[in-house]
Amino acid sequence: MVDKVYLVTPRGFCAGVEMAIKALSWMLKIYDETIYCYHEIVHNKWIVEKFQNNNVIFVENPDEIPNDAVVMLSAHGTSPSIETVFNEKSSLTINSVCPLVTKVHHEAKRYTDKGIQVIYVGHKGHDEAIGAIGVSPKNMHLVENIDEVDKLNIDGNAALLAQTTLAISEWEPIMISSKNKFKNLEMPRKSDLCYATTNRQSAILDVLPNVNTVLVVGSENSSNTKALVKMVESKNVKAYRIEDTNDLKNIQIKGNIAITAGASAPDHVVFNIINDLKPIQIVDFNHKDESEYFPLPKELRNNVKLISSFLEFFNQSEFIPEKVNGISNDKNWSATEALNSL
Ligand code: SF4
């Protein structure tokens, strides 16, 4: 029996995920053809299946797309060489990378152009790490733990960058060990761990004294979801990652619990889980409000406007995508509404 569920805010969709979901939804509205998306648009099973059921094919390699396909690149960032191949092969490629991932790519380029070797803290095989290392593969070193920092052999100056979605508890020990090993280590003034990652983690830390268990809603391949679980476990509190209500069958929970969600998990899944838990009380636990907003990719906005003008010219105003969903009013249109409109 669950007594209280602390419903933690902020949770779920961040500004980068909002933007990427809306961008792919717009692509489906303005192009008739199948949209090919490089990597999962965001790391969430429900969202990926939703798009697959609406004429999106996810690919892991440019070889998988036909010539002249319409392509979207995912929120996690794409290495420059892969983006070039997509641009050459497709009729149109729109990049829905999160601006905070782009910031890390710019930092990597800035350091490596100056001859500085970059230590990149991230998860091997994760789409974001693959894209970032692709900025300058010969001059960047991917590390996951302190042991790998110890083994690094770098001549000259070094800089330290990070995947945006790390747990603070995994980032800090590696940062300290790198600073100790490389005396002139350079780092960006503002941390690479993004606002959404740190806000969700500090919110969960804040709620911990009230609960005995934390449920983190999100998919297995979602780095920031796993980071939330790690963060809770590092404080010796039980944490479970759950995809949806089906996973409740495998766990025993009682007493007071907290529920949060990774940055790519839709909120209806959180509420479905709470409904199944049937707690005596739901407590809104608001750690912080978020107001970040990232505009849609510029080329996509221009294309929607162009198509709208074209339809208006031919008196087809009832079909104008801009009129139906308001691309100029994008800030007030949520990713949840975009998904519901498919
Ligand atoms: Fe961008 Fe952070 Fe969201 Fe990743 S988790 S998409 S870096 S805001």
C-alpha cells in the first residue's frame, strides 16, 4: 500500500526534447513522404513508437536512407562528417539538435582547433557521446570513470568536457581526478551538464528525506533517466527506473514514495502509474519552475512559412499548417499537443 506519492517538479520534457518532438511533428505535417530520422528523436520507447506509427523510420546510418529522402537529425547531436553525408544524400536534412549539445560541440571544436586535447566524460555508445566525439575524433578521449582518466597519456594541454545528461555523482569525481592529474586543465565557464539534468537531480535530492523509494519514469537508453536513478542510489535510497505501468508488476513498494521522470518521458505515463498505485495522498513537490524555451530549427520554420504562403496564394487557406497549429505561436504549443495532433 502506497501512502503518499510526492509528484516532483521539474520532471519530464526539457526544452530540447520539446523542440525536437515538435520539429519532427511539423515535418510530418508539411511533407507527404516518409521522414527518416537519424537516431531515436529522443530516447523514449513510447514516443519512438508513436512516430513509427506515423510514417517515421529511425535509422542508425546514412546508408539506410534512399537517395533524396527527407531527413531529421535527432536531439542528441550528430557528428559533422555524418551530417555531411546526410546533406549530400537527402533532398532535405533538418537538424533538431538541442542547443545545449551544440554548445559542447562548439567547445570541442574551439579547444581542438587550438591544439588542446579534449577529455570528454560520457557514456560509450550513447548517441550524444558519439556525436560529440565525432567533432574531432583524433583529439578527443572518451572516459567513463576515474580509472580511465588515470590511464590517459596526453602530451600538452588538456580540456575537460561532458555529456549534458550525466549524474552529478558520476561527473564530480571524474572532474576532480582530471583536475589533479592535468595541472592546466581547461574547462568551459558554464558546466556542460544541462539545466534540465541538474534541476531534475536537485529536485529529487530535495524530496529524498520524505520518502523511502523513488520511481524514475523513462526508457532504458535514456541517459538522464539512469542518472536520476544513480543519484538516488548514491544516497542509499531505493530507486527503480520504470518504462510504464507494466513494470509496476515487478516491484514491491509501500509507504511514501517520490515519482519523477527523465527529460524524454511523457507526463501521461507518470499519471498512469500514479493511477495504478492508488496512493492515499498525492503531494505536489515543486522544487523549481522552468521557463526555458528553444525555438524550432530555423530552416524548418522557414519551410513551414514558405508552404503556408504557397497555399495562401492558391487559396487553400484551410490547409495552411501555420494557421492550423501556429508556427509563429510555437512557444505556446507543447510537445504533448504536437504528439496528440499526429
Ligand atoms: Fe538539451 Fe538537456 Fe534536454 Fe538534453 S536533457 S535535450 S541537453 S535540455
